Amino acid sequence: MTISSRATRLVQIAVGTLAGSVVLLTGCAERKILTGSAVPQRQHAERAVQAELVGNTAEVWFVKPGGENLELVKVSRKLNGKDKLEAAITELLHGPTGEEEGQGLATEIPKGTILLGVTPLDDDYEIDLSRRFAASGGGASMETRMEQLKRTVTSVVGARKVYLNVEGKRLVASSDGLEIQQPINY
């Protein structure tokens, strides 16, 4: 490799690193995530309140955009099937109903995300989603997806730990560099 091609390669790496940093920083500054009480999500250090599963229903969490803020909103969904956790995640991945969309509800979870499996691990669970779940969209979008998933699974499993895999591999960071805490509901 010549000195000229090395210098060119170093400039390309520097420009790429700078561009990636700009995308990461601007993606994280897009929106604030608000809980139902309009407190910034990052200030919540305590575990999510565990909701009880009532019959065959569970809380599924969506977002309601409001300017630069997103409010997390729960809806009660009737669950179909034997596995309540699998049914609740499936409902989350389907997104808001037409009526719920009419009320302004949306989701940060990319359309086309597929539940590949739910595996019991002693007293814990492991869920496996398709790679579309971890597709880029900025750090704030990924944080919101994780919060929607965390609150939805907690409404079903309570204190049991839930680990997230994407395409069979434990998710430790998003494509945008956001570190993913495992288990996701602690």
C-alpha cells in the first residue's frame, strides 16, 4: 500500500467515524420519551410497576406522539393462545388497531418484526425477534422500542427475568451503538 493510498484510507476512516457520530448524536436528540405522568423516561430508575394479568388480557404498550415528545400509553388486549407471553408480544408486534391509531397511538417497533420464539429458562424467559426489531432508527427510537417491549412483557411475567435475542443471538447493543441491558425487564 502506498503512502498516498494510506493517507486516503485514513481520511475515509476519519470521515466515516465523524459521520457515524453525527448520526448517533442527532438520532438520540430527536425526541424525549415521556411516561404517562410526563416525566422524562431516563429519570425512571425504579423497575416498571408490575401489572397483574387479568384473565386472558395483558397490557400492551404503545406511544402517542406529541410534538417532540412521545408518551408511553398502555392498552388492554385480549390474548389468544396458550402462551400468554407469546400472545402479548404478538399483539405488540401487530401494533395499534385502526381505532387506536385514530386516537393517535403508534409504535416505534418496525413493521415486519417477527417473533421467532419464546423459550422458558427455568423461572425466566428468552424471547427471539427478527433482526428488523434492531434495525436503525436512532438511539431514541431503539430506547422507545425496548421500553414498549419491557413494559409489555412485565405485564405478563411479573418478576420473572426476560432476555432478548435477535435472530438467535443475545442483543447487547443496537446498530446505533445503544447498549441493551439484559434482562430487559430489570
